[in-house]
Amino acid sequence: MDLETVTLSRIVEKLAPELVPFLTERELNMNIVLREGLAVLAPEDAIEIVQHSIYENQKQVMLH
């Protein structure tokens, strides 16, 4: 298994740049570990990662 760590901003800029204005700086700077690397992601994968990242960010904000 080939793991790659990238920021959410790299994923979004490559696969769904229209989402950049809707994400916070904190969300864009989140590290994401990809199992097969950035090269094999599809746009629908990016959407799923963004949704999960927003959820995780909101959960952390609520806990603080």
C-alpha cells in the first residue's frame, strides 16, 4: 500500500477548484492521508473527502 499525505487544498485545487471559496483556511490546511495517492483520485472522491473534512472540522470546533 502506497500512502501519500497531502493538504486538502491540493486535492480541491486539482479535482474540485470550485469548492475552494467555500472552505476555511483551517479546512484547506488539513492533512489528508491517501491510501493510493493523489494520482488515482476521482472528482467524486474529492467531494467525499471534502464532506468528511468539513464534518471533522466542525466536530473539533464544537468540542472546544
